[in-house]
Amino acid sequence: MRLVIAQCSVDYAGRLAAHLPTARRLLIVKADGSVLVHSDGGSYKPLNWMSPPCTLREEEQGDGYLWTVTNKAGEQLVITIEEVFHDTAHDLGIDPGLQKDGVESHLQELLAEQIETLGKGWRLIRREYPTPIGPVDILCRDAEGATVAVEIKRRGEIDGVEQLTRYLDLLNRDPLLAPVRGVFAAQEIKPQARVLATDRGISCAILDYEVLRGMDDPSTRLF
Amino acid sequence: MRLVIAQCSVDYAGRLAAHLPTARRLLIVKADGSVLVHSDGGSYKPLNWMSPPCTLREEEQGDGYLWTVTNKAGEQLVITIEEVFHDTAHDLGIDPGLQKDGVESHLQELLAEQIETLGKGWRLIRREYPTPIGPVDILCRDAEGATVAVEIKRRGEIDGVEQLTRYLDLLNRDPLLAPVRGVFAAQEIKPQARVLATDRGISCAILDYEVLRGMDDPSTRLF
DNA sequence: TGATATATCTCGAGT
DNA sequence: ACTCGAGGTATATCA
């Protein structure tokens, strides 16, 4: 990894065109040839960048340098460097990578394993039940044998209710499944989403991730 | 901006939990206190980070250091540093910011100017036709004089079909306009969106930005 | 490889 | 402050 602090201007031409007027910035060149241009603020997103795979061509231009980064699609990032204040290279090796815990897929796995969280005597039909407009998170049967479609979100907003409504419309056309009712399950459900769900006869369930995980086998936990 | 190359492990606890085993990495501390953890590969997204506003507390721990970055919501990024290989600070000043060109609103302007792209004899009523639930991108009449509502997206996904459906429901209550049919126009339409649109009697149109722009470019006109 | 859903999405505009 | 929509979205998963 190479770190350069330089006075530079940047132009990107690819899926769109973008220009950065001259200023002092951090340029990162990673081992795979990718380049990031960072300012001293904003968030984690660089001002401009080129994703790998790509190649960096470096040439002198006047008192400074011209960097041209090109990828396979022909997109170009052109960095005009007027002055270099810092330039170091470091060998980092390969990163072991990130372990995450608490995302939506975990909620879905845990709830599928413990479907009776939603009601006593409920049984799982399957996770990711396929339909032409996308998979239903969980399809199951309640104690009376009626079909239930469950939509799971980390944060329950209005989009999720719309999504579940579409699935219900579709599933209810299948005589083998109909009538199908819906459950909207999330760690947190926004008031607007709850109102819309209730209005459409969809019930809401709040999921407690800690409780679901606590009931799960500790040996399968990430940490 | 401070650049540190260090052997470190990282833990994030906030909206989710994440852990990075020990490895040699780049740590960036920006002027606003935000911290980025980058490896020597991947893409522009850091392995882990804390967005501003946040505060960094630095303390010695054994032979190394313990960094604790905390934001207002109580989320924490904890970096355990075993060994520091590089540590420099640089004054960058304020960045003038990015200028973008060639984005999506052009698509609407171009299609409105060339509404016959959708069908011979079609005439524009107006762009951004106002309704109580937001403006319809384009309202026009086909060769037979029937009203058509057009929703334009760069990437046609299911949300866009939902949006157009809401407009159609509303517009069809207006006796001066009804019956109104819908056209879903995008540079690219996802299969699921196409299925839903077709199911609702909405037709789909693929827009070619280059062709639309080419037709509009005075230099390429015949007269 | 292509399609799809998620994201600690980020970022900006408008209300 | 909040919502809504777009993004050079990126990223992972699954067919």
C-alpha cells in the first residue's frame, strides 16, 4: 500500500463525468492497483476512486506527475499532481477479513429454527419460498394448518409491508396455499408501517435478537 | 489527517457487531475525528469505520495502544494496537468538493423532447405533471388521444412500478383524463419489475441514453 | 455468470 | 429533524 499526500486535481470519465478542483489530498494506491482519493472530512467514501481490477500509469508532467488509472471497461481516473508532500509504501499482507453478527440473514435463520416464537404449534414450510416476484422470507403453517407468509426486516418500514402485500396477492392465487395471511416481523417497526400493516390485515411481531440467539445453540455463534 | 500503519485488531459494536482479527492495516484519522480501517485490497469501503461526529480516546495498553471511538448514538469502534510501524500527520485544508455531470434528470428532459420515441403521433401534455402524491414524470397522449402516464428511471426496479401504479390509481379518478394507462421507461428493467408491470397492464420501454442524446445533439442533426 | 436483496449503506434535496 | 430517492451504489448469496 502506497500513501501519497499531494496537491492535485482529479477527473473521472466513465459511467459519469466528475471533476475535482486542485487541493491537498490523500491518495491511496492498494496492492491490487486500485486508487482512492480522500479529503480530510466527509465519511468513509472517497471523493473519487477506481475499483480493481485496474492499472495505474505514472508519468512526469512539468514539475509534477500525471497518474492515469484505467479499468477493463475503459473508465478512466486521471490525477494531475502538482506537488508531493509525502510518499511512503508499506507491506500489509493479506487481511483475514471481517466477521459480522446481527444482520437480517441471522434473524431469518434463527426465526426459522424457532418458528413457534410466532405462535404455538406453528410449523415451517420453508425459508426463501420462491415466487416469480422474489422469495418469501418464511412460509409456514399455523396451529390450524393455515398458510402464513412471514416478511423479516431488521427495521420494519413501509416498503417491507408493500413487499409482503405483493407476496400475499400472489400466494393467494394458488389454491393449494390460499388463504394465506401475513406476519411482518422486525426488531423495530416504524409506526407508519404498523398502521399500514394493520390496515391490510397483516399482523406485526417484534423480534428480540438477543433472545432468539440465546435460545440458539451457542456453538454456532460467531463470537 | 493522521495516517497510522499498525498491527491491530478491531471490534465494532453498534447497529451490528463486527470483529477483525489482528493484522497489519492502515488507520486513517480525519480532522473531524472519524476513523477508517483499510486493508491492502478490497475496494473503496473500509473494513471498519466510525462516521463523524465522533470522538477518539487514545490510551496506552501494555506495549501498545487502545483506541476507543465513540459517536453520539453510543456506537463504539475499539482498536487494539499491538505495534505501530508508521505514524504521520498532515494538514490538508478544506476540500472544494466534487462536480458531477451527466446524470439522470437529463433522461427525462430528453424523452420529453422526443416523446415520439415511445410511439408515433404521441404528444406531450407536460413534464412533472403535479398530483397530490407527487409529480408524474411525463404525462402525454398517444396517437388515439388516450392519456398515458410515463415513469422514468435509470434502473427500472419494482419500486418504480409501485410508484407508477399509485399515480395511475389517482389519475384514473379524474374524468377529464381517464382512462390513463402507464408506461414504465428505463435504461434497464429488472425481470421482476417487468413481471409486476405486465401483471398490472403497464407496458415497459427501454431507453437508450446515447441515442436520445445523439438525436438531441445539434452537431449530429441533418438540418 | 446473472439476478436479487441487503447495507453500520452514503449522500443530497426537499419539507 | 425527518423523509425520500439516487448511487460510478458496493457486496454477498443463490440460481
